[in-house]
Amino acid sequence: MRVLELSFKREDGKGAKIVVANAREDITSEEVKTVMEGIISKNIFAPSGVNLVEAEGAKVIITQEEDLSFA
């Protein structure tokens, strides 16, 4: 599974994260930056009523699952 994790700074100086499941394999840094700037400028999310003010970073997290069978 590929997960895109977006990290922001809030007005109160605390951090906030938005996690997007099933991120595209071909997603680019520019696309992510544009989306993050849009989230901030349109005040789409305000965790605990506090606006996001800065895009701090983003990363793709790839996890692999393996089922274990019981004999």
C-alpha cells in the first residue's frame, strides 16, 4: 500500500498531518506542493479550529503485508 503523508504547520505553531491512502505511483513533488498550497489558501482543513499556515513536507510511505498461515 502506498500512503501519501502531508505535513503542515498550524497557526498555533503545532504540526498537523493529512494522510491520503492509495497514493498514485507517479505522483510528483510539484503536484503535491500545489495541492498543499491549495489546502492552505482555501482553508479546507482547520484541525481543532486552527488554520494550516505552512506546508512543511510530504512523503510517500510504502508498506508491504504478508499473511502468515497457521499450521
